[in-house]
Amino acid sequence: MAETSSPPPSGAMPPEATRVLVVAALSLFVTSLFMRSVDPVIPQIAAAFQMDVRTVALLSTAYALPYALAQPLLGSLGDTVGKVIVLKVSLVTSAIAAFLGAFAPDYSVLFASRAIVGVVSGGLFPIAMALAGDLVPVHRRQIAFGRLLAAAMLGNVLGSPLAGVIADTVGWRGVFAVVASLAVVAYVAVEIGLRGLALDRRTRFEMATVVGGFRAVLRNPLAKFCFSAVFLEGAFLLGLFPFVALLLAARGEDRAVIAGVVLAGFAVGGFLYSGSVSLLLGRIGERGMMILGGLLMACGVVVVSAGFAWQVEVATFVVLGLGFYSLHGVIQVYVTELAPSARGLAMALHGSAFFFGQAVGPVLYRYGFEHLGVTAATWVGAAVLLGVGVMCAAKLRRPAKT
């Protein structure tokens, strides 16, 4: 019999879902490399261009702010002209821009290349997640998202220490060349892996369609809680990451590879989440996961300010990763249901809010470190993150079934 006459059993993935999830996972792996590979080498870039390291740390903002601004447009394009097309164009442009960064003659060119990568990376993470949302039933979506996040976490685990190793051996330019090459590999995988699958329901790109999508998403009362929560996560947790190498150097540890290992601890915590998400859901439920996430993030940020040895910092970032994904993973599931007819746009707005937070975060922490000191600034961040977990647990609820 044809496959269409034998639907998958209840609770099983549709037959084409696994194939799409593998390709989406590779795209997310590359995205996470773009996101985190620069953080460990910021001191080297500053030395190469003879600039203040705190200014060079704003390369994180150069990536995050354009990413945030481009999200709504790319999400709308994904819902209209096609998610797969947006995914392909984003990967090609990311590769070109990253190669440009590898050969940048000065900081301004490097900054521009990082901004370009930020713009087009907006077509990677949310589009990959939206494709999964289109194919995976809602009752299995959090587990599927956990697997996709595991791919992103692998990029984080390998990205930061790999960037440190490359920078310590051949220099920071090699980091950009490697991630550009991997973007090319991901593009080839998309071309081959998604060939023959009818994944997109394309329509004409019209402003009325875009406006209707925005209205559908923002009409949901949960949208303001989802988007504000991820903005604050990005600002007060991820906004701290560009300063990790600087904080370690202030304690006498200036090896880029060590900064990379510390940052990789965050992704290890994400792996712990991915492997335990089913157990956590069964034991403490979504509300418990949201409160636990906020509490672990707050405690971890407080420990970062204490200035322990780098080995303790690794363990701290594992805790931060577990806490972040415990909260963030629940929020993502709610985002996919804000407006199913505009799921690509909903995920794009989610990513936009998150990366606006990451763009603002380094600026806030830089100001806080200079005017309040490291301890006070991080304690403020910890208080905000705890509040985010409590707010989400109180406000995010599934609609009652009638």
C-alpha cells in the first residue's frame, strides 16, 4: 500500500519529519557556531587591531542587533515565499560574509561582516524551528525541539573551544574561515536532504499578508509574556557572555581555549536538559521547569561574579545552560502555538526579541561594570532572571479545552 494509506500511529513522528529534523539540526549547529565562536577570541581581535577589548566585545551586538531587526521580515518571507528558500539563501550569504570576516583588513570591515551574518542568520534558527513545528504534532513538539536544541548545543560545545584552539594555533581569522566552510556544508545538506519534499505552501508576498500575520501573533495575550521573557533572557544572561574572556583575563587566565571551554559548559548544561526534558516534564511539569530555570540562571550569574577558578566557572556555566534551556524550551513551545497560520513569523518575532536582548545586554553589562562594579551588575542580572522564571510560571497557561 502507499504510505498515505498507513498514517503513523498516534504519538509517532510523520515519516518525513525525521529527514527534515536532521537537516534542520545541521542548520542549527551552524547557527550556534556563528553565534558563539567569536566570544573566546575577542581579546585576540582587540590586540590585532590595537583596540579596547570592551569595544571589541560589541561584535556580539553587531551580530545580535541585525539578527533581531531582520527576524520579522525573514519570518514573513518564510511563511509566504517559502521556508526552504529562505534557509538556502541565508546559508549561502552567511558563508560569503564569514569569509569576508576572515580576510577583514580592519575592525570596521570585520564589524560589517559580522552584521551581515547577523542579518541572514535570522533565516536559520527560526525557520528551522518553524519547519519542525509544521511537521511535528504539538504533543511531541517539546521533545522534538529538545533534539533540535541538542544540535544547537553541540555547536556551542564545539564552537567556543574549537574557536579557542584555532585562535591559539593559527589566529582568530581561522575561526571565521572554518565557520564559513561549515555553512557551505550545511547548504549542500539542505539541497540534498530536502529535495523532493513539498514543505512550503507558497503565496505571493503581500503587505496585507504580513500585517495579518503580525495581528494574528500579537492578538494572542501570551505573546507579550513570551517575547518579553526571551528579551530579558538574552539581555541579562547571554549579554554576559562576551565578557567571559575579559573576566578570566582579569584573574590571570588569558588563554582563548580556556574561555572557550568555560563557555562550552553552557551547552553541556543544554545537553543535560535535552536528555532529561521528558523526565522533568513528568516530574515537575512546565510550571516547575520555568521556576527551576529562573532559579538556576540567577544562582549561576551570582557565582560568575564571585571570581572563582576557571574550573568552577565551567561547572557554573553547565548550571546556567540547564537553567536557561529549562525555561526557554517551554517558552518556545508556547510561541509555536501563538498563531499556527503564521508560525514562521511567530518564531521570527521570538528570535527577534531574544536577539534584541543579546544586542542590548553587552551594552548594559559594560555600563554596569564601569559604574556599579562586576558584583553589583551581575546581581541585578540575577534578580531579573529569577523574576523572568516566576513571571512565566504565573502567566503562561494553555487555553482550556472546550
